[in-house]
Amino acid sequence: MLDWFLSVNAILRDLQKKAYDARVHLVDGDVATAKAVNGYMISDYKALRRAWEEAGFDTEEFGYLGRHIHFGEEHDYKDIIQNDLPAVEAWAERHARQGGAAAIHVGFEDLLHPVVLESAYKQYQDGHLRDAVLNAIVAVFDLIRERTGLKADGQGLVSEVFSVERPLLVFSDLESESGRNDQKGFLQILTGAYIGIRNPKAHSLRHDLDEKTAAQYMIFASLLARRVTEARAP
């Protein structure tokens, strides 16, 4: 099962990179190249389906991934990167763990949410650690704005979107005490990330980051991005 997981994860990473490329080409107006990349994505998707079916799993777990690849518009690639691939990856990890195979060793890149990978990983690789951490947190708040259409930022944005009384997005069932605590807790965590991480990194070029600390910040931002991605309308 470990071999299966690693194989599937490699396909998902290839799909992710190609979705980035196709989206960039569409934004640049290069429709022909985007279409060519989409053809490779279709081949990867077929390989993913084969691996899934041969393992006896339900391809309904792919959600709208196949449909978004088929249509191949800019907003489809955005959905693939932000929603479809993280969901399929979560299913793959769940199947692998339930299969009772050897422990799964997940690398740094595997822990990064797609929006953090896209906005901060290159800076991290190039040694621009402050920019990597700042971009990772900013990407989380960009994601909140993209999901809601709001223009606000910081505490004001978070309070409006994740209010317990009149939320635009909810993390859990607000009818239960644990769900309300989840909502309140992550509202405070997001606010703290903006005040305690984003603001200091944005207002000064000085920092005390090393590679390990910057990576931890990026993984933390990825957790926040994942919760925002999975949040639903009330």
C-alpha cells in the first residue's frame, strides 16, 4: 500500500504542476500551449483512475477533478489546484493508512497546501526566507478573499467571514458547542497569524528565520489554507 500511495502521490504532483502551467499559459493568452498541457493532464488523470480502480477504490472520490480537466478553463485549473487535488490526496492518504501498510513518510513539499506551494516555495528554495513566510500567510488571506469576494484584510476580514453569529464560511457545525469552539478558535488563530506573523514580516526586513523555522511557518500556513479550503457556506 505504501508503493501505491507513493505512485498516486507522484501522479497528483504531476497534475498539480501541469495545472499551474496550463493556467499561466491561459493568463498569458497562449491557448495552444495550454491545450497541449491539458492533453498531458488527461493522460495523468487516466493513470490515476487506473491506479484507483486497481486498488479497489471508488473513483467518485475524485469529485469534479475529471470534469475540470475536461473543460480546461482558467477557473477550472484554479479549482483543480485549490480544491480537487488536495481532496484526492486526502483520500489517498486515508486509504493508505487504513490499509495497514508501513508508516508513510511525507516530505516537506507534500505538507504544503497548493496556494502556499505556488506563492512561497520558490522563495524558500532561493533562500528568501522572510518573503517565503510573508507570502505564505498572505496567500491564506488571498484565499479567504477569493472564496468570499470581500476586499477587507486582516482581523476585519476574518471577523466578517468566520463570525459565529453571521458567518460567510463555517469550519464545523455551529449547532454544537464543539463546532462553535472550532469556529471561534480558528478565527482567533487566523487573526493571530496576521498580527503575529504577517505584520512583523511585512514591516521590517530584519528577521531571525532559518530554513527549519521558515518551513514550520509555511506548514502552519498550509494548515490554515486547508481549513479555509474545506470551510463551507452555512
